[in-house]
Amino acid sequence: MARARKSPPLRAKSRWTPTTWLVRWSLVAVLIVIGVIATHREIAPPKTYYMGQEERRLGRIAQDWVPMAQIAPVMARSLVAAEDANFCQHWGFDMAAIRTAIAEGSGRGASTLSQQVVKNVYLWHGRNWARKALEASITPVVETLWSKRRIIEVYLNVAEFDEGVFGVEAAARHYFGVSAADLSATQAARLAAVLPDPKGRSASKPSQALRNRAAGILDGAATIDRDGRATCFED
């Protein structure tokens, strides 16, 4: 008499736990974030959260996206001179600036252009630990997936230069009546000088303090050009 065949033992079902659920969905969220950032390496990001806030508050905003090829090179150098002189040397965090800021008890000057792009494009304005933690997590991803030139390009297209005026093209026309491609060195320095207080400063009607800051940026941009610190974002 033939022996009855034994059926294979049933595999034990994996037990669901809150930790398992959290790990799985955290992984999904990370993959989505990486995918979005990778997409924005080639495609312009949509309006930022802050732009949406300002558009609802003001009724309209001005922004015209332009590629780096249509932005005067001196504008990029002026931005770097004003906001992140070591942009080509760091990987998203300027550790020397961070140490200096900690020693002086100030956060101003420690935030790189890469961090500011992450905040402007993907996060929200405001000082809290949740945003800073997300910013610190996303910045290395942006630095890995985007070129330095792309970081500058996105920054110049989303930065606020006056109330409701976003991006260097809209700013150049708003303040000087020219395109971003036709900005002079002085005009570029003045646009960079309004950062990070675009609502309190004017590039077309500069105070003496802003004139002085713009003069320093003008010299800094020329130095960056001479010593090769613009090579990572220029053709």
C-alpha cells in the first residue's frame, strides 16, 4: 500500500509589527524623495511652498524660469561671493563656517547654497529642529545627484529678490529693466546684496549699507573668477 505523501509544512506568516510598518514606509518615502530629486536634476521644480504662500497672500507673484545659459555668469559668481564663497570646495556643508558660527554664537553664514536650495525647494521657511533635520538629510542627496551648476541654476530661479519677485529673470526686469543675461557686474552684485532680506532691501534704490555690501560682493566675485573658485559651476 502506497504511503500518503506528506504535504510541505506551511511557512509561518511574517508577523506584523509597528516597527516593520515604519521601516517599510520609511524606505518607500526615502525612495520617493530620491526619485523626485533625481527628476529635478533635469526638470524645473514646481512652485515652492513659500511661493504658494506668497501668491495666496499677494494675489500674484512674478517668476520666469531661465537656464544658466541665459543668466550672466557674473550673477552666479556674485551669488557665491555673497552667500557661499567656498561653494566649490564643500560637499553641501561648510564645516569651517559652521565651526565659526558656533564659536560666535550665530547661525548666520553657516548655511550653504546647497542647504538653502533644499530649504527653498523641498521644505518650508522657519527655524525649527524638524526642518533642520530634514535639510541635513536631503542636502547630501542633492549634492550627489545634482551638479554644482544645477544647484546654482535652481537657486537663482527660486530665490526671492523682492516682495513677490522670485528668480533672477523676474528680478532683473523688476529692478533694472533688463534680462538676466544682460546684467552688469554692478547690477548682479546689488541683486546678490539684497539677500537674505529681499523685503527690506532694494537693488534699484540701494541704501548706503547695501551699496557697501554690493561693492564687497563685486570684489569677491572678481576674486572668485581669478582664483578658479567658479570652475565647478561655469562651462
